[in-house]
Amino acid sequence: MTRTNPGTIMIADSDFGDVEIERAIVEDAGFRLSAHQCKSEQDVIAYGQDADGILTQYAHIGATAMGNLPRLRVISRYGTGVDIVDVDEATRLGIQVTNAPNDWCADEVADHAIALWLTAARKVAEYNAATRHGEWRWQTGEPIWRLRGRVFGLLGYGAIARLITARAQAFGVEVWAYDPFVDADQLRADGVRQVELDELVSQSDYLTIQAPLTSQTRHLFDDTTLARMKPTAILINTARGPIVEDSALDRALRRGVIAAAAVDDLEEEPAKQRDWKPNNPLLENPNVIVTPHAAYYSEESIQAIRTIAATEAVRVLSGQPPRSPVNHVEHGRT
């Protein structure tokens, strides 16, 4: 298709503070960069009329947006998960979708999961708050249980979970995992016990969620699932917030159904909200630690993901195959 301009790549949204990394890659390849902070599909449509490619961090790119952006040929995600993109519709329209392999932030997420686990298990936050208010007593953290010999459960056993396993095993825990898509030989080789979901939920002393958000995992941890956990259990979520139903988790913590939780995202995913307010009851629950979807963050990982996303868009628009395709497009959009 003949174009009268070199093509435009739009940043639909990002919270990186500047666009200089992307600009250098895009403009060096001969394309134009436009950057916006879209909070809805209507924003994407309004700003993206001349977009041949879109980079998106949180902004939803669905069928409505794709149908109203006739030039769009590639959607490149800042990240690994692509639930914010209607991949089926993109495939139908001949739009290439790309993401980043897990290794761009795998070490960071594994480190963060272990940090959340140890902070919750060793009552670090409680001790810190108490001492700052003049209370100098080891009893503030009662009860604290020895880690060695306890069951550390993993929901999902992908690349990041394997890194979590290696770190957790150093503390002497037994690592169990449920992942129907992973070969049993792999688990055995890593010294991990393969169990069914019910056993993982009911027998884990520490249960870490490191699974993708799908229709099957959304609200997987509701009142019913949480009720099957040990009353001394700690739930850690370094995956996507909506896997856990926040209201159910709040009830479980306040009623002593489980002991504590540490989560890296909330169900409403605040970064995707236009005017988010801290009204989630978990933020006032003393038995939960919340970090702002920061598990992936390091200076190195941020540079990596920005470079990957921009480079993928440039490759597709330049007629090269993407390095990390999400869908298979027979004939690109024209």
C-alpha cells in the first residue's frame, strides 16, 4: 500500500515519565512518534487516526478501537500479558500483536515475590510500624512460624515461578506446584512436588500466585477457595490483581480464614483507572501488604521493555517478522 508519509507509531499510554527511548528507536527507523495518555478506547480512537502502530501499557485496545483505526497494523504491548488487547479481533483484521518474553523482568518479579513472602511471614511491616510508635517487643509479631519444612505452594509454574522456586528452596521449604500445562518431569527435575489445585490450596502454608489472568483464573480466589486454605496460610500474589477477589480476601483476613496476604496489584488495577481513589478495603486491612504493581520494576527492566516494545513495532512496520508474536497473521492489514 502506498503511503504519503513514513508512518506513525503512537504510544497509547505509559507511566515511564518520558518517551526518549522509544523516540530514538522509532525516529531512527524513519517513523514518526506520537505519545498520549489514553484512558479509554475512545481516547485511543481520537488520538490514533494516523497510527500505523500502537504501543500500549495499560490502555485497552479492543474491537471498537481496531475497527475505527484503519491504518493500524501492529499493536505492541509494554509487557507480557495481552488481556488488554482483543487478540482474536486483531488476528481477524490482520493486525499483528506482539509482547515481551517473561525474561525482561523475570528476576525482578521473583525477587519481589520472595520479598513479599518474607515480609509477611516474618511480620516485618508490623514490627517496623510498632517500633516507630515506641513499642519494642518481639511479641508484636506473634505468632511467627519457622519457614523450614513448611509448604511453599505455587499456582503456575512458568519461567518466573521456576526462579521463585530456586530462591524459596534456599529457605528449606517444600515447594509444591499446580500447573496443568507443565510436564511432570520438569517439576521433578526442579525438586518440586506436582499436586492438584485442591491440594495446593488446602495444604500450602504459603501460596504464591504466578499464573496468567484468563477467564478461568479471574476471581479464582473467592470466598470458596479462600475458605479451603489453612487459617495460618499466607497468600502472595505477584500475578494480576483480578485473580483474587479483593472483597473476598478482605473478608477472609478479617474473619481469620487465612492469616495474611501480600499482593502486588489490586483487583481494580488502579493504573488503568482515570481517577482512581484508594477506597479498596484491603488498603485499610492490617493483615495485608500491597505494592503498586511494582514487582517488574528495576531500572534495567524498564529500559528493556521500552526497547522491546518500540523495536517490535518498528520491525513489523518495516516488513520484518516480530521476535515475540502473540498471534499469527497470514496477510497483514493493508
